[in-house]
Amino acid sequence: MGNLVAIVGRPNVGKSTLFNRLTNTRHAIVSDEAGTTRDRQYGKVEWCGKIFSVVDTGGWVINSDDIFEDAIRKQVIIATEECDLILFLVDIMNGITDWDNEVAAILRRSKKPVIVVANKTDSNELRYNSAEFYAFGLGDPFCISSLTGSGTGDLLDEVVKRLPSESEDEENIDIPRFAVVGRPNVGKSSLINAFIGEQRHIVTDIAGTTRDSIYTRYNKFGFDFFLVDTAGIRKKGKVNEDLEYYSVMRSIRAIENSDVCILLIDSQRGIEAQDMNIFQLIQRNAKSLVVFVNKWDLVEEKNNTTIKHFEEAIRSRLAPFVDFPIIFGSALTNQHIFRVLEVAKNTYINRKRKIPTRKFNEYMLPIIEAYPPASVKGKYIKIKYCSQIPGTQIPTFVFYANLPQYVKEPYYRFLENKIRAEWDFTGTPIRIYIRQK
């Protein structure tokens, strides 16, 4: 898990179209959440049994006159730092522009694998125009049309061939992996340093694997887990700007490689759009969640009313998923630091919880009988049997019914609430399927 491919190029060469074309190769990743524009930026692709993530850099461009100087160069630099492979998109109709040359210069210096993609090759005659792209010195151009999809299969074959193979050593050890995520300047580095503290010797750095996210093994005070750094937290990258794009890029990888995400929120600023972006990444990857409200030492009135008010505000923003722990503390003064680790550990245990089928049926079936799904067009829906599916990434339950297609969304939530009321799944998402019996 964890290979990241970025699509870079100047505006209007078709980055988003290519992104949509690639991610639609696997329909399961189309999320149910209302498609906010920024959701489009990140998706998963499955090709020949290999799954990787793809990021479209296009959505983050600031519309200024000096558009190249500001936005594009930064994005390309960040993409080259964070990704395993770069798709450099150019427009075969326009040929090489000054901007393309600028991007190519950055890519040549980066030493990362790059594939030049000549987009908008809608007819065979246009293929001859691709020869000029050899001038970049970045290898053979691939001619595709992201609109019609021609050539994208060959491109994906090449992508899969070029992606670095994973090093699996550290992933075979079955201990929890916690990621500390949040937007810039929220205190991620302080929190990680507070965890690690002076006891440097208890921490072993598993050398940054190909994907440059550092796993730190932490075993002290009865804890044993990997801390998945938001890649490069200790070495501040060359890009210091507080770019939304930057924090999302860095979070993608850390979130994908973790079991439990510790999401930091700044008590001074509350939940902002960027926090929501990162939360959506956590949800889309079905990871468990612990929210840590940092910089609590700076809040003047620290009474129960303030805490309650703050908790309600957070849960209402992150609804409908509300069953997660919220901890208030300060990474700087070490307030409630170990509470975060305890709660994260419990959340991991909840994530792995297995319920015996007999027990599950004994509890759920009487509830379903008392509150069956609403009948549709005079047809009554009967659920006769249910169980937990073994071996899934998150707790997943299946209910067998005679007419599963008629069960509406609110009933799924009703079932989930009943399961959560009886068993402790705090912090962990649950999946529920209703199938034909």
C-alpha cells in the first residue's frame, strides 16, 4: 500500500479529465459523500492487481496573473518531493510552451521517475506531433486522449511497471500504526516530539521506506506501536508555504499507511476547511479516528461548559460519524499526552473486535423483529440472520433479508446505532451490508 502518483502540468492540458478517467477504472472508490470539488483531487486506481493513489495537482491553482511563478512551480516541487512517480501532462495541439519547459526543468532536477503524457491525441495523424516532446529529455512520450480513453491502458501498464516495489518488512509485524495528521502549524511536530520525549533510545527509526514516510517504533510505558510520521515532519521540506495542497499531499500517505489517525485541531481556530479535507481522507480510507484538540493551555475559560460546547461543535461538523473520542490537551506542556496514546490503543482494539455470530443474532434479531424496516409498496422486509464478516479491514456486518433493495439509508443507521450501543466500537467506522438471503 502507499504508492503515490501525481499528475502535473500547466492549466488546461486535461489533468482533471485524466484523473477522472484513471480513477473511474474502479468504481468502488466513487465516494457516497456529496462530491465537493476538492474531493476530486485524490483517488485510488486499480490496474493489473496493483492499487495505487493518484493526485491531481490541478485543483489547487490560484488564479492570479502571475499564475506560473506562484502556484504551479510550488505544486510541481511538492509533487516531486512527495510522489513515487510523476505523470507530466502536455497538450499535443499546442506543442511545447515556456511553462512546459519550466516544469520539465524542475522534473529533470528531481531524479524522480517521470512519464511524459501527450494528451488530446484524438486522431492518429496527431501522433506525429509528439516527437517534439523528446526535447524535454524525459524519455518517450505516451500519446493518449483522456477524453476518449485511447492509450490510457498502455499508460497504466507503464505506470505499474515503473512504480517502486514495496518493502514489506515493517508491515508484517502486527502492531498498531498511529498517524498524527492535521493542517500546518497545528502542533504535529510538537506532539510527536512530546511522545518521543527525551527517551530517544526507546524509539527505533525504521529507515524511510521507498515511500519516505518514517515508521518510528515506540515501546515504552506499556505501549508498543509504530508512529507513522506525516512524511518528513522532522525534515521540514524545501517548501515552507502554508499550502493546503502541501498538507493534503503529506497526509494522504500517512493516513493510508496507518490504522488509527490522531487528528489535531487547533483550539484557537476551531475546525476549518482544511481539517475537513483531512477528515474526509480518513473516512474515505476507512481509518479509525481520535481527535486531539491541541493548545488547550491557551484557552482562557477552561470549564466543563467550554469543553462541552467545543465537543458538540466538532461532532456536528464531522457528522454523521460522531462516535469518536475527543481529548483536550497541549503538546507543548505535555498535558494529556499519554491519554492520547491510551485512547488510540483502545480505538485500535475496537477496530479489531470480533463478535461471535450466536451472540450477535441473539442481540440483534429481537430488535429487528420489534422495529423491522418500513414496508415498501405493501411488501414486508424480513431479516432472519446476521453475522460479522471475518478478515475485513474494519468491522463489517451482513444482514440477510428477502428484499434487501428496499431497505433505506435510515435503517442502516438504526442498525449501526444499535450495534454501537451494545459493543464498544468508539473511534472506528462500521460497514453494514444487507444481502439477499
